[in-house]
Amino acid sequence: MITIQFFARYRETLDSDGESLQWDASLVSVDDVRQRLLARGGVWEVLAEQNLMCARNQELCGLDEPVAEGDELAFFPTVTGG
């Protein structure tokens, strides 16, 4: 199982703060997980943004980061401030 959390605008758009996804060998990277979610269509298209940020086990990572059974992933939009 992979735990997925959504933050900020993604949580609002998806009306969910997270979910669990059954892990399988086709989920090699964070992007594979994202693509699985994007395949749902509709509001899930928000995860197609170019500037999406992600974390694996509470550490920032790229979409090419490997995933494994038991990982916790997070998706969130970039944050700007001043």
C-alpha cells in the first residue's frame, strides 16, 4: 500500500486530503503514481500541472523518485510568498 496526501489547492480541488493506493510492480516512480491518478480524469487533471511539487516519505523529491511498498507520497502546488 502507498499512502498519498494532497495539500493546499489540490486538497480543495480533489475534495480529499489523501488516500491509499494498492502498490504493484508497475508503480516504479512517483510519476507512475501520478499518472495512475491522472487516468481517473476530471478533477484529477489538476495533478498534471508543470510546477507540481512532491515528496516521498516527507522529503522533497522529483517525479523520477523511485517508490516502494509502504511509502508515503505527497503532492502540493508550488508556494510563493513575499
